[in-house]
Amino acid sequence: MEASDRNRPTRRSPLPVRRALRDLGNDVQVWRKLRGLTQTQLADRANVGRRTLVRLEQGEGAVSLEKTLRVLRALGVLEGLSRALDPYESDIGRLRSDEQLPRRVRPRDLTASDDG
């Protein structure tokens, strides 16, 4: 950790993020129990520490994305996450699927009027 990171005040996550972490943790715990696995067994299958799995199930935000994905893979639900995030599975993604994606997205001026 760099000195600038240590001096930076920690911010609390927004409420929707905290809810999503809690819900994800609960879902992981339910999937684990449906599979008949202990925390130790799932942690071993995912190649993560048991404490990491406990933190994930408790909805703590300090678990890395990679370790979260390892746990989801070990539970057999990783593919469902990929499908859920597929932009072409959404209405807007399907509507815009024939458009070419820009190589770069520049910030739009949200204060400008469209009346021109």
C-alpha cells in the first residue's frame, strides 16, 4: 500500500453497494448449503482461504473480484453471472447490437441543452 493510500480517508460504500454485497454473500451461503458443502470444503475447492469465504458470505467488501469469481466457479454458478452481465441479453443491448461500439467513450456535457 502506498503512503497516499494510507493517508486517504476511508469512505463508506453507498447503500445499494452494501445491500448488493449482503445479498451476494447470502446467495453464496445458500448455494454452498444447497450443494451440501462446508465452508472449509468450498474454500478448498475455490482455492481461497476459509476466512475469505466467511468474509464473502458476511457481505464484507474486502474480498477481491478474482476470489469471488473462484468461489462462484466452485459453486457452479459462474456462467450464470456471465450471462447476467452480457449486454446483449438486455433490451438496450439487443436494440443497439447492430451499432458499432466506439473505440473510446468521451464524457458528455450533461449540462448542454439538446435543443441546440
